[in-house]
Amino acid sequence: MDRTTVLSAARLATLVEGFARTPSYAGLATAITLLVGDGRIPAGSRLPSERELGAALGLSRATVTRAYATLVEQRCAEARRGAGTFVRVPAGRARAHDRALMPRPGDHDAIDLGCAATSAPGELAAAYAEAAAQMPAHLGGHGYFPAGLPGLQAAIAAAYDARGLPTDPAQVMVTPGALAAAAVVARAFSGPGERVAVESPAYPNAVDALRHTGARLVELPVDPGGWDLDAVGAVLRRARPRLAYLVPDFQNPTGHLMDDAAREEYAAHLRASGTVPVVDEAHQALALDGQTMPRPFAAYASDAVSIGSASKSFWGGLRLGWIRAPHAAVDRLTRARVTSDLGAPVLEQLVLERLLAGGPVLPGHLARLREQRDTLAAALARELPEWRFRLPGGGLALWCELPAPLGTALVAEAERRGVILTPGPVFAAAGGLDRFVRIPWTRPVAELEEAVRRVAAAWAVVRGSTGAAIGGAPRARVVVA
Ligand SMILES: Cc1ncc(COP(=O)(O)O)c(C=O)c1O
């Protein structure tokens, strides 16, 4: 997926066929942007020379040069001296990489909906004070706990027991967040050339953690309507990957929740292909409608390695997550873990242990998220009636489908108006999905209302500038690699 694709002039001429010629340079630039957004030109591809494309399209070389310059200006392409022009997914100032979510430092001028995380619930300050009072008891020791503070391991194990998955504290390893947990699992069980299946769309940083082991990624489709288990089964039978990274609980970014029957069927497909599920449950505690949650995926797949996080249920600043694994996998995970760190901070572990004693999530936190979700959904329905989204029963974000693959262009325009968002392609392992943007409901209601007003104004601009393309634009597809 990472190799540079070289597009021939003939191929590009076929792809842009029928582009608007009013004027030609602008129509050509728009057509190329839409193709990149839709995934039909992979990001990073080298465009043909101006002369060759001009000849293939019956345009002057100067017109193609102007189209390429427009793409560069709009940050949809990059000109490299002596090497050519390369298309890219435009990145705003907040995104250092095209496909990683990069939390930004606080910016009081912008409404940051790029990072799906809330401020700390009020109870956190007291939990920190109480934990600080417990610290003297720990200061006489070395403070290194590669598996986690025993009290916290026990509290996490008890939370799995309560969800119907009996767990021994020795099966739990505390990590500095769920992303670090995913990186440990990737290092322990994957390597160069190994096949690893990842959902698409999916949380991109975990996908990158898997990719960085040198694994060959295979996409498991998650459709706007949910998991297509027949398609999943077909991919697993064909690729027989070693690992599969799944987010069955309020999937990021779609918000889907996999029901018990689907978990059972999914687990059977994985067993048949000899694939170990890596189940990211970062959003599991965020059920907003009082619903009974399905049993943990690992209850259906005894070899599953589960990942959890304190970031979404309590606060990202705790920087705590965990791995729950079968006993047989713990030693291997511990050896993989100590190559990067030797344990999470003691103070934060004490804080989390205290918080978990009161339950997996604070009731006030859920109430706040519910109100914010409903406010965001109502504002979008009112201001942007041509968009479509499903209202998830939990999690942190709406996955919005636009009437055309303009997500990247919209995000750039919204950023100019002080709203930071993430476009669909960031969540697509192999490109595409520019028909989508993710909008988290993680800010206070007044900010969400204001953000939607600004996004609606940005949409009017983006839609207006490409109005001709909207009707005929092809639908985004979730590509099974
Ligand atoms: C599915 C998923 N996994 C992991 C993480 C990262 O969690 P942590 O802050 O615990 O590293 C996130 C954060 O957005 C997420 O959505």
C-alpha cells in the first residue's frame, strides 16, 4: 500500500473523462482531487508529465501546468524538483501525517473536533488528591510495575468478570494507553511479511502501529450499515491473516456496535482461518442509552487479545490502558513490552484503581456525552439536511456521509473557519472514503452548535465550488484489499 504508483497519461485521461471544461485547468484539478478522495488514485501517486497528459487530453501543456499548480496550491499535490508532481491527501496544519490522528495542544481560537476526547470529569481532581495521599506507601519501592500495580490489575480483571468474562489478574497488563497496548501486541505477534487484517475504516494510529512491524495489511470491510460478515469471511478465508484488529464496541469511526450473534459468527470465521483477534475495546464503557452491552468478544474467542483504555471512560490525560490476554500469551507480551517501557506511572495507576472501584465509567460523564451527542445530531439534521448519519448508541462521534466525495476539501475549508475535523480518508487503510467526515460530540453543547454553523458555511463554499461534480460523482466504496 505504501509503494509509489505511477499513473500513465492514458490511464489518468480515462479516469478524468468528462471533466468540466469551464475553465479546463480548474475542472481537471477538481476531477483529480475527487479521484484521490475516492481512493481511485492512491495518495502518493506520481502524475504523468504535463506534456503527456496534455497530449492525451487534447489540452495545451500550459493548461495542465496550471491544473497541477492549482492542486499544489490546494495542498492536494506536491511538486518535487526533478521528480514530478505527486498527489496527496491534503493535510491541515493540525495533521503532521496524512493518516495519523495527532492531538493538538489547546488552541483557544479553534473548536477542536479532530481529537475524539473530552476534558476530565470533575471527579478526577479528588481522585488525584486521594491517590497522592497513598503515594508514601509506594515510595520505598523501585516503582517499576511492568505488568501493572497489582491492585489495578485486580480491578481491571474484576471489570471483565462483571461483563461475563472470568479473568485472572495475571492475565492483565497495564500499559500507557490503548495505543501503546496495540503497539505491544503488534510487536509480540506480528512481523515483516506477516499478514494482518485491519478493519476499514478504523482508528488509524493502531493500524499504523501494526503496519510499522512490517506486516502486510489486509482490509476487513465495515460498511456504513455495519459489519458484512460474508465479506469478512471471504477475506479471512483468502488471506488467512495471523492477526485481525477489530473494534466491536462503538467502532471508531462508524460508531457501530456488534451484537452477540455477530460476535459468535465473526469468531467462527477467525477460528477457521487460524486468525487471532486483537479486540480494541477503548469505547466499550460508553453506552449512552442504558442498553445492555453484548458479552466481550473474547467470550466467543478464547485466544483473543483484548485492549482497553481509561482515556474515553475517564480521561485521556491518565495515559492508561491495558491488555487482557490468555495466560499462554502473557510472557510473550511482557517481553515485547519491556523493549519500549517498563511500566506506567504509579500515581495514575492509583487514580484509576480508585475510579474503577466506583464502576467502569462515571454516570455524570455518560449524561454529558448523551446530551452532547443529541445536540450535535440535532444541529446537523437542521443545518445540513443533505448529509446522512446513523445515531450510534454510544462512543464519541458521528460518521457523516456527504453527498459527494468532498470530505477533505470540506475539512480544509472548515479549518479556515476555526473548526478542526478529520476527513474519511484518514480512517481508510488504503485510501478512499472521502465521502465521509467524522464529527465527535466531545466538546460542550454551545461549541458543538457553533461548530456545526461554521461547518455548514464551509460546506456551502465547497459544494458551490464543485457543484457540477456532485450529481455525477461516483459513490465511495469500502475497498477489500
Ligand atoms: C479505538 C481506539 N483505540 C485506541 C485509542 C487510543 O487510546 P489511548 O488514549 O488509551 O491510547 C483510541 C483513541 O481515540 C481509539 O479510538
